[in-house]
Amino acid sequence: MIKTLILYESRYGSTWEAANIISLILGPSRRYPVSRFGEGCRDFDFIVIGTPIYNGKIHPKLQIFLDNEREWLDEKSIALFCTCLNGSEGLRVLREVEDSLGGNVLELGVLGGRLEMDRLNDRDYEALKEYISREGLPSQGMDLFSDKEVVEWALRLIDIRDGLLDELPVPELRKEVEEFLKQHNTCTLATSSQGRVRATPLEYNYHQGHLYILSEGGRKFANLLSNSRVSVAVYEDYTDMNNLLGMQITGQAIMVEELGEYQQAIEMKGLSMDYIRSLPLDLKLIRVDLEKVEFLNSKFEKEGYSARQVLKF
């Protein structure tokens, strides 16, 4: 399992807020200001570093950290982000930092910052007046910070981090995934639409990249009619951290109308069409087409791979 360390310095709070959001999404992770960096921070695999940009420069404490910890950083995979009021300037500064760190910087993120004039100390206020005059910006407060922008960047980092996993060969991983799905028959189907979410425990059958679920109906269909994107969880009961076993599935849910496929799914469940027709209600058939499986299995780690594996169908 890849552990993420978020290191940052913040001047007036925007970078701290961004670092907090990133840490929540990239868990398992820890978040520290660089001024608190110590030996307990060294045992991490993926390092995310954040800074505000003031007057065309990164935070001074961060610059000292980069100078002092270059040897340690040379061995890590890194992502850099900044909060700023001028995106082109922020990108220029981050690229300068990237050049200084070499080829192990995997991603840059330029995020909007905030300017609250009444919170500036005297030195920053004077520097800001000079900056505003030079850049032609209005001499007033600005708020370019966006939670949504930070969330989208953090989600992009998850895909990058997944690329660092010690991966099982795809055929072997697919075999493990399919065996797990065939050995189980109960899942939690999560659906959503505007203003509604629903998580429903259901029985399923797995067959060639699809989950087949029979249902008499319910609120989940209110979501599926407007949003076919679903998430499915299949898992064992938790016992301890050395015996983790479960998966999250991302896919598309289709309501099956074609009779041949419906009949095939019914037979897969050991039922007959005569039985289905004899019931006093209609049974709908949901087919979930698997797109991505995130499989957490402690066994993989014992075999020298990452405990978390990602399979794309």
C-alpha cells in the first residue's frame, strides 16, 4: 500500500485548506507543515508538496526544506502544487521547482488562492502593492480558491499514485478478482442522482465482466434512471489489518430488457422462467458492466506486491 505525505507551508490559510482536502482524498496519508518535518515523516512513498506563491516566490520555509532535503527527495515520487492569484506565474514558479528536483516530479497543480487585504502583515502589504501595480490587478480582496478544483486535482493524483503500485501481472490479477467475485454473492450497490444517494445490499451473480442483480424495484431505480454510473462493494468481515480482503467496483448499470439475456441470468441463478412468471410481481434485471476494480487483499503484500491492486476491464 502506497502511503502519501502531504508537506506544505501556508501564509494565510489557503494552502493549508488545500492540503487538508488533498490529505482526506489521498488517504492513507499524513499532513505536515514543512516546519514540523522530522524522522517520522521519512517512511512515505508518495510526497505531495504545497506552497503559496507571493511576489513570484515559494514560501521561504519550503525553499529551505527543499535545499536541506534534496537527497531524501531524490528517492521519492513527488507532486507539487501552489495556491496563487496568477495562474501563469504559479506555473512558472512550480516549473522552476520541478527543474531543481529533477525527473521525479510527476504532476504540477496550480490552484486558486485568496487575498484578504485586512489580514496582510506590513511587509506583505507593501510587497503586494508593488505586485498589484506591476501586474495591473485591482487593489482589493480576491477569492479564487475552489474546493472543487482541489478535489479534482486530488483525484488526478490518485490515478498517478496507482501507477506506482507494485502490480500483479494482469492475467493473474484478473483471475484473483474473478475468483473472489464468484466465491461471494452479496454486494452493496451504491447509486446516486441529483440530491439523492442510495446504498442497497443485494444478491448478485458474476459472469464475464458483469454482475447480474435481480430486484423487485425500489428507490435505487429512481437514481439509475438518471445516472447509470454506480459503485459496488464486495468484502469480507474485518478481522485485523493483516487480513484485509474486499473490493470496490466502478461501472455502468444497465436495465436488461432483452429476453435472451434475461433468461440466461435467471438460469445462472438456478431459477426458471416459469417460476419467474408465477411470482405476483415483476423482477427487474440489472447488469453492472465492470470498468474498474480496486482490490485490497493482504495476500498480495505477502507475495511481494502492493496490497491494493487496480484492474481495468
